[in-house]
Amino acid sequence: MKAVIFAYHDMGCQGVQAVLDAGYEIAAIFTHADNPAENTFFGSVSRLAAGLGIPVYAPDNVNHPIWIDRIAELAPDIIFSFYYRNLLSEEILQLAPTGAFNLHGSLLPEYRGCAPLNWVLVNGESETGVTLHRMVKRADAGEIVASQRVAIAQDDVAITLHHKLCQAARQLLGSILPTMKCGDIPSVPQRESDATYYGRRRPEDGLIDWHKPVSTVHNLVRAVAAPWPGAFSYSGSQKFTIWSSRICPDAQGALPGSVISVSPLRVACADGALEIITGQVGDGITVQGSQLAQTLGLVAGARLNRPSAASGKRRIRVLILGVNGFIGNHLTERLLNEENYDVYGMDIGSNAISRFLLHPRFHFVEGDISIHSEWIEYHVKKCDVILPLVAIATPIEYTRNPLRVFELDFEENLRIIRYCVKYRKRVVFPSTSEVYGMCTDASFDEDKSNLIVGR
């Protein structure tokens, strides 16, 4: 029996080899050109065909009348499609008297459409499989010839499930193709009431929503783990990808997206916490979760927010230490009302700024400037404008506890100023009327007022 094959990817290679092993004559193979811009971790059908001495083609539009005529000249008895990315026209399907058959990566009629491998993991399924079915005008809707089930283990990720499906496909084709060669091709209609359909997945679909249940976030990580693009989130404007994770049931009452701990790196979700085992920042190297936290400058209490949907123009990053105070609170409100500012803040409490905690351009960490020095240095380096507002600003405390005032107001702030000098950052050092007194000017003049003591 003479076959024409449309094939791509590892499944395409498996299908071609299975057809040969079953004793079919392959008149030609149609595939796609290997794209150097794509992460081609899979086998090349074109190289396989060339090595086997089989004519191979990669037309841009196989449904063009020119190619339909060329396929008709090959006079195929049967047509196979193994993970070919384009739908075949009815004109092509009708060229093979025995029929045209497609291998689909799910248990039809469930998960018709694109990327079933990834979608079953996204949805937390415990079973999937491969199905050989007759090809009709509608994608994945033809009668089922044979199928084979594949169990999905809890530790399966996209690549391990991919290998399982390839093995199942080889077994399925090895058992059914010899029977089909003899002309015995039983098939049963699909139950349309059970059909589900899923569309293409895009890299941006990997964006994590920390308000989802932890199992949903973990399943997303599994579904798009390497060599797929990965599940990702943001620390401020810095993108990072999570390659492997595990579920922790206790979120310790933290808000979704809050960092619970950095070693191990655990982030709160809606009903639990996700432990990040490995990940990477930007296009960097893959590291363990604790090193990822260090690279991102994360501390317990930091929030991972979705990036703002505003323009891609880089916003001014403002670091406010002591953000929960009078100045920090009102300045944050003013800055967030403008579209061109991202605010990073630290304080030992958040009661005055609670209304900002879910704002996509506000990134808050509950901490102490005398303890979280690494976080502060990282964000001084990262931000454009620094406002060190942490101080004991009540004059009576200067006599009650002068050493503590000196340590906090002078020593800790001097360290921050030195960071600003080191990284050449603009620093704004304001204070309230409690320290400098009320302004007596009818109209404040920053050039003439006696309250201006430095620039």
C-alpha cells in the first residue's frame, strides 16, 4: 500500500518509522522547514526522510492547487498526518481511496485542537493518550480508529509527558498499521456531546496569577516547563521564569503573591504556597529558588505583582524607605496617580498604605532598614530616585534615647547615602515640620526659604 505522509516533530518521526516498519511504501513526505528561531528540541522529519532516501517537501501552502496536483500524481492509497501543523483541504483528503488518518495527542473527543499535551497538564488531568482517527473537514472530528491511554503522574512535566505520548504512539501505530494495510479499518464515531476544544497556547499565557489556587499555579509550571517557554512572574518590572515547583499547603495567612520565605523560596497563592525549586531571571542561567530570591533582591513580605498594562515606556522607579509614614504615604499616593512612576517601599508596618498593596505599580516589603541591608542596596541600585524617610523624628526622643536616635537617624541613613553615592543615584532627603518648624512664607520658595538647608 502506497502512503503519502504529512509529518512534523518527534511524533512525525515516530509515525514515519512506524509506517515503514509496517511495510508501507512511502511515496513522499510533507513537513515544515526547521525554523532556527524556534526551540527545536525535537527530531527533524526532513533529515529523517532525506536519510531514508524518501522525497521530502516543505511547501508554504500544501493546499495550493499546484501541490494538490503533485500529490494526485503520486496516487496514494492512504494518507497519514502525524503532528503536521496545517489542516489539509478536502481536495487532498479525497485523493486517497483508503482514507486519510491523523494521529492526535489526546483521547478524543476530549482536547480537540491545539497543544493538548500542555492543556491536560494545565487542567490537572490524571490521564490522556493518543488517538488515530479518520480525517474530515473539521479538525479532530473524524471517526476513531484506535486509541491508547497514558497515565499522567503527579511529577510529570511537559517533556516527560511528551516522551510518554511518543512511546504510546509508537505502540499504537505498531499494532494498528499492519491491520490497516490489509484494508481492515474499523472505526467508531466520536460522541460530540463529550467533545472539548482548546486553542493555541502563546508564551504570554505562562503569566502566573498568584490569586489562583496553588494547584493551578503548580500545574501551569508543569505544563510549560523547559523546553517550553515557562511560567513566569514579575518582581517589580523584572521578569523571572519558574522551571520547577512544589505545592506547600500552608500560606501562613499571607496575601497572594507575597514572599513567605526566601530559603526555601515560597510564595503565597489563594489557598497555599508555591515553593519555587528552580528558576531564572530574564535570559540568565537556571538557579535554585534561594539563589533566585537573592538575585531578585527578595525578602519575606515582598510582593510579586502583575506588570501594569500601561505603555511599555520605562517608568521612573522611586524607592521610599519609611513609606508608611506621613510623607511616604501621601507621596506614594501622588506618584501612583501618575502613570510614569513605579514605587518600591519598605517599612515596619503597612496600616497607612494598605490601600496601595494591590496596586500593580506599588511594591512593598515589610522590613527594617537596619536588618534588610541587602534588599536596600539592591533597590538603591535598581531605582532612579531614593527617599530615605526612616527616622526617629520626635524631638523629645533625642534626649530620652540619644544613642538609638544616632544609630537610626545618622548611621543607618548614612549607609543608604553611601549606596546612593556608590551607584550615582539621586537622593531626596525631606522631613516634616516636626523637625524644621512650620513654614512662615506666604508662598513657599525653594530658592529663598530658610527651611531649605541643602540640595
